[in-house]
Amino acid sequence: MSLNSFIQAMPKIELHVHMEGSIRPETLLKLAKRHGIEVPANDVEGLRRWYTFTDFDHFIEIYRVISRCLRTYEDIETITREFLIGQAEQNIRYSEVTYTAFSQFYASRLSFKGQLAAINRARAWAAKELNTHISLIIDIPRIIPTVAGRLVARWAISGMGNGVSALGLGGPEVGNPPERYKAAFARAWKAGLPSVPHAGETVGPQSIWGALNTLHAVRIGHGVRCLEDPALVEELRRRQIPLEVCPTSNVCLKVVPDFASHPLPKLLEEGLYVTLNSDDPPMFNTTLTEEYQKSAEVFGFDVNTIETLVFNALHASFLPDARKETMEREMREEFVRLRTEHLKK
């Protein structure tokens, strides 16, 4: 068995992937036709060409078209089911999925309660039929007023124990520091809901410091620019704060010039806690499987490093300890079998 085949077959965990950013062009076209909404192409191939990332403005344009096409609770259930099918196809056993409920509330007046119910219908179906599971990180888009951020925090708290595992912070970092949403995250922290903000992607170490010191972050979305500040590296290493690293996303958003320049090996060399993720896979023309495959090819990662990254993600997840132990036992048995086949190549 080749290393690529090993990675394809191995069980996986994903901690940084956006529901709306995972909508396939085929699904978007179906939703557009369902609601009579004009999109930039009227066939899948044309839409796929448009869908592929070019620059940040284009990235935002895609998200706006997606928001216009999500008009009903049925639409939310549809995209969740199709997302889960895609995860199951990669043998991703569990995902913590970032979902921006405020966008659908703002664009189509869909209540959070109704959105969560739709996602949970798909979630229950996938657990039974596909053996893949998710929980939600309800995120605050950085561009909304602080009062709206507090509303999102209340929504996320209301979903605790019903599919919601954390409160996130997404959207453009530049000009939108984490400190702006201090009150929202303080509310979540008081309720016992973990904080998982994006930081250290398009803004440097100060964004990560703000996430840690002001938002009580227990994991950092991206965080790759921590290397610019040795004191921050030491703090992250000391506390073993997991970083949700998304290499292809960083290339597309010009955080780094190309995959080979990505600091992933340096992050590991520094003893930081690293997980590997896909972010917005169809937009960036990647999958979690491909992130592992490209990392193995470009950085020379062996089976041991790959397996470590997988279990880093499991251990950094918000699953209950007993569930983690069961999953780890099952997954390690699979890795033993796959290693045996890999050695026969």
C-alpha cells in the first residue's frame, strides 16, 4: 500500500472546516435553481471554474452567493447532509464544523433554533447511516456589531448539549481585533462553552495574544503567524494550545507564497500542538485527505508523523473523554492494520 493510499484509507478527525465553505458547486447550483436565483454559471462545470479561489474579494463574493441561496431550513439540512457525505467518503469519523448561523438569520430571517434543528436532523442521519459525526462551532463574523456578537453567543450557549461544542470568531482579521467581542466570549466562558477564535492568519501575533488573553481561547484557528513572536511561541508551547493549521488555505489567502514555504514543519519543530485541516475545501480545491497527502509529499512526513497529527486532532476535540477513549482504541486498531499493509508495498 502506497503512502497516498494509506492516507486515503486512514480514519481522520477534522477540527477546522466551514459548513458554508464546504458547499459543493453541484449543491450550490441545485439550491440556486430551487429558488430561482441567478448565479455566475448555469452548469456545474462553469460554476466549478467560478468557484475556484482567485483572491480574497472573490472569496467573499462566493460566500455572498452562498448566503443568498440558503433560504429555508430544508436548504440547511441539504448542505449538512452533503457535507457529511463528503466527510464520510474520506473516512473522517468526527468533525467540529464552524457554522455562521448569523448569516442565514440576517439574509433570510431563519431562526437559530430552526437552523440548529435542521442540522441536527442531518447529524442524526449521518451518525446512523454513515458512521460520521459532527458538532458545531457557532462563529461570530467579525464584521457584525458587538451587540449582534452577544446575540450569537446566546445562541451558541442555548445549543450546548444539543450539537454545539464551542463559540468561534471568523471573518476578516484586519481591522477587527478579537478584543471587540470580549463581552460575547465572556458570556460563553461563564457558561462553560469553549472559545475557538480564528487568529494569527492575516494578522500577526497580536491577534493570537488577544484571543488568548481576552477571549479565553482554548484552541486557535490557524495561528501560523505565532512564529513571528518567540514569547508567543513559548506561551503556546508551554500551554500546548492546539493550532488548527490549514496549509492550502494559507497559500490561497497569501499568508505564505506556496505550499513548500508553509511553516507547518517549523511549528512541529518548535514543539507546538498542531492539527491539520482543510478550512473551505471546494473553494480552495482541496480536501482533508489531500492536505495530508500534500504535506507528506512536500515535507517528507512519514506514517508516524501523519498518525500523530490525526490523534492530535482527536485529543484536542471537545468530545467527552469516554468517547475519545473509545474512538482512539478503534482508530489505533485501524492504523495497525493499515501500517501492516503499507509495509507490504
